[in-house]
Amino acid sequence: MSRVVILFRSVPDAWDAPKVADWALSKHLFRHSKSVEGVTPHYAAPEQFDEAYGPVDDITDIYQLGAVFYELFTGRPPFDGRPTQVMRAVMDDDPTPPSEYADVPAELEEILLTALGTITPTTVRQRASAGRHARR
């Protein structure tokens, strides 16, 4: 018997948005993933490993998108290695500038490195700014 659940969320002036959940698949993937407590270290923000970096919130999403886009533009994640090595690097190190791996425009490199900054009051504002620039 399948445990697939399909829910629909009403969206004004549009089609209802389906949400599909397959808990059995999720559990299988979790058991066979390289994630740590449900988080993939290569794409996780520092605050997901240590609350001293601040709360996990929408600013965390900017870091994660920065990590995904870093890999899309360079062909490699911002930090590589075993999960514990990556966790430590995410919290303690700056990523290698993307231009060292690929032909990345300076403005894009600035956005990526800002998004991947560790959390400080200044970085929160910088990540929010990176998010606004990325939307343009």
C-alpha cells in the first residue's frame, strides 16, 4: 500500500497548487543520504550547525541559494570534503572566490560571496542585499 498523500492549496485567480508527500520515499532517501540531522552540509548555513551564528530563518535561505548557485556556476560546492569537514569549513572558512574555478562576472562573484558570508549583524544585511540583487 502506497503512502502518497496529495493535498491541494487554493490559490486565488489560479489553479489549485498540489503538494505531494511520499513519506516512505523521504525516509528511504534520508537513511541513504549524506545529510546530518536532515541537513546536507554542502548547502547548509552556519546557523544550521551552531545557534551561536543566529536563528535559522529566511536569511538562511539566502545562504543556501548562494551555495546552490555557487555550484551551478563553478561546478563544485563552496566547500568540499567529508560531512564533518564541510560543517567546520562552513562555520570557519571563507569559500574560494568562484572566479578561481570558472569565468564568473565580478558582480555575480560579489553576490555569491556575500550570500555565503557567515552570520553577523552586518552579514544579515549583506545577505538580504544579495537576495535583492539576485532578483533583478
